[in-house]
Amino acid sequence: MQRFSTYGQRILPAFSREIACARKANAKSDSKEEFLHLERAHVLGQSSTWLHVKAHCLMAAWAIRNRSHKELFGQVIRIVGAATKTVWGLVPSGNTGGVNVSPFKRLPIAADLAAQIAQARSR
């Protein structure tokens, strides 16, 4: 069974860089910067079911570490949604994945992320 789509394989290095930045921020106890990088990873990975679910799982772990019950509850709902809706393309592009944004709202994509997404889709 193939774990990643072609897009997933191509975007994985960029996704992994954002996760590495999130881990560095966590090591510095900078929870805001950590979550920002998790949001960026979410935007990059949301067209791949595996990466989309992984981003939400990492956000749920962030919520546990930061004792954010609201974020944790929202992430559990989003994990289910990512696991069942991504394959059908039912994800709002640019959505950053946190509970501060409706899970149905499209958002503009940062220029650097949009360029990485376009490159991953075009190869």
C-alpha cells in the first residue's frame, strides 16, 4: 500500500521542514512559534490525507502540552474530518487548521507556501 500520493511525496520535504521548526520552537518553550509552524505544515499537507491527519495529530499534542482543552477538542474533530474528507478534496485551501478558524473557511496562502505547493503539484 502506498503511504503518500505523488503530491504527498513531493511536499513532504517542505512539510518536514515546518515540523522541524515547530520542534525547535518547542525546545525553546515558544508555544506560539511552535503552533505557527504547525499551521504552516497543515497548509502544506492538507492535500495529502496522511500529512493532513499528521498535522492535526501534532496540533492535538500541542494542545495537550499547553493544556488547551478547546484546541484539543477541535483537533479531535479535525482529525476525523481530515481522515475522511481529504481524499475527496473536501478541504478549504489555506485553512490553518487551528480552532481559531472555522474548519470550512478558505484562507489566503502565504506566498512562500503557495510557491512550494505549486512546485509540488507541477512536477
